[in-house]
Amino acid sequence: MNFPGFFKGLNRTMAGLAMAGMLAVAPQAALAQEGLTQDDLVAPAPEQTPASALEGVDPAEAADVADPEAVSAGSDAYTPMAPTEGKGMPIPGAWDVQSQFSPTGEYANGLHVGLIWVMIAISLFVLALMVYVVVRFRKGANPVPSKTSHNTTIEVIWTVVPALILLGIAIPSITLIAKQYETPPKDAITVKAIGYQWYWGYAYPDNGDFEIVSNMLDDAEARERGEPYQLAVDNRMVLPVGVPIRLQTTAADVIHSFAVPSLWFKLDAVPGRLNEKMLTINEPGVYYGQCSELCGARHGYMPIAIEALPLDQFNAWVRAQGGTVAGEEEAGIEADPSLPAVQEPESAEPSAPGAGAPPVEDVTT
Ligand SMILES: [Cu+2]
């Protein structure tokens, strides 16, 4: 037996055990200093459903968890818009970020593309310098190397020029941050996205405070509707186009994140907190997203689908859901949920038939 080797091995083992012991003891020691026990730090466990049971939850059943009183039954008068292939959704084999359909998204994408050109220019410049040095100063062409070690002019240039480039990048970069935190104007339409395990609820506090529950469609249903599976939902979040939206997020159980890549929108939905960010959508369309915060067993199965409609069609949809449109109560006109939505389902183009004025009589005539 090789004794020195054996003892060396033993030493390592002992050192490892000692280290593990230290790590195990250290947290307790820290707690003891503050007069706490481990139990104080552990929140009382809420009533937990076993993970096996959660896996089997049918999305339709899961929807029952929400307050049924608050949930609108929806209306047959409204037919979901057909999505445009490749718009507002990921494309197989795509290299770049999704095309952007919000002003902030367009700005951010412009910065992204601009930065790529800056990187290409710098990379090519450095490559050219390296090729020049390798060729011009190789041993064969330059047998006696120069002993120059300082050149003030060049040193000033290679300090100042990169600093100016960074300054040039910082300006649009900080502008983008400011745009993303811009406060919505007072008259922005408030819509609230509520994360549940594992579906989304969309509340419209400015429109009679009804709530839509949105569950993922299964493969067959999504196919039938011509929508991408795992992005398609039964009830979409319907939003108006071209007006600022105060999009708020919160959650009922754990942290979720409301993210729609083609609208440059991502905001955590945290229980007990109300986060908000302004969103303006440039044009009608269907824009898909997903929960982007690991929230449990069915985290990957709570997609987001936003249907953006011109304001009059949005108002018609609101009425079809039994909601109210701001300003109409003052005019003495009751919102009538039985009125059909003024909407052309196949197209949300402003000139499309049916995309006319909302069903509101002019009371002055
Ligand atoms: Cu989630």
C-alpha cells in the first residue's frame, strides 16, 4: 500500500468534510447572532396541491378558480381576427428579433441594428489593423524591429475615439430606457393583466371592470383556428390601436411575467404589486407572447394573445363583453351588451366593411 498517497487522500477527504460541516453550521450561526431560528425564516406553507394533481389540471377547469362573477361569458357577436403568418409570432429558423409593432419597439430595434453596424465596423477595422501588422511587420519583411514604445498622438486618438463612440451609443441607449419608463398620459386606457397558475386574466377597469379569462387552446383547436399551437388562446386580450394603453400587471398566486416580443413589452406580474408600463400598438393584428417567469408546472402553457383593433372596433368589442365605453354614460346612452360588435372578423383594416362608426346615436339630432 502506498501510505503517503493514502494519507494525502485521507487529508483531502477530511478537509472536504470539514468544509461541508462549516457550510452547514455557518447559516445557523448567523441566525443565532440575530436571535432567530431557521423556522422564523420559513414562511408558513400555504395549502399545497400535490404536484401530480397540478399536472393534470385541465385549463378550462383551472379557469373556474377565478371569481366566476367577474368573468364575462363573452359574446357570439365577436369573432377572433385571423393572425397574419409570421407577424407577432416567432418564425422557424429566424435569426433576428421579431418585427416590432410599437413605437418603443421600433426605436429599440433601430438601436439594435445600429449597434450591429457599429460592431461590424469596429471588428473590420481591428481585423484590418491585425492583417496589416502581420503582413507588413513579419520577420521576412521587417528583420530589425523598431524599439518605439510610446507615441502620444496615437495614444490620445485610441483613447478619445472609443470614448466618443461610447458616448454616441449612450445617448440613444439612455433615450430607450427613458422611453420604456415613460408615464402614460392621464387619458390612457387602463388594462390589467393578472397572472394565475396557469392562465391569464385581463381586466378592463376603465370599461366597466369586466374580466376575460384566457386559456391556451389545445393542438387540435389551435390548428382548427389556423393559429400557432402553444400561443393560441380561447379569449384574447383585445386592445385598441394607436392610443396609449396603461398596461398594468399583477398576479394572484406566484410571480409571472407578461411578455410580448413583437410589442417590446415585458413586465413582471407580482402578487400584491401593481406594475405598469405604457404600450402603444401601431397597427391592427394578433400579437403573441408567453409568461416569462418560471411559475410552476404549466408555466410553458399560459400563452398571451393580444388582438389589436381600431378604437371603434375595440369599443364595439367592449360592449359585446358587457362593458362600457368612457364618455357614453355622460351622454345618457346605456351600453347595451346585446348589440352586435361592429367588426369585420377577417380583417381589421380601417377601410374594411363593418369597421365603421360604433353603434352610438348622435343624441343632438
Ligand atoms: Cu406564469
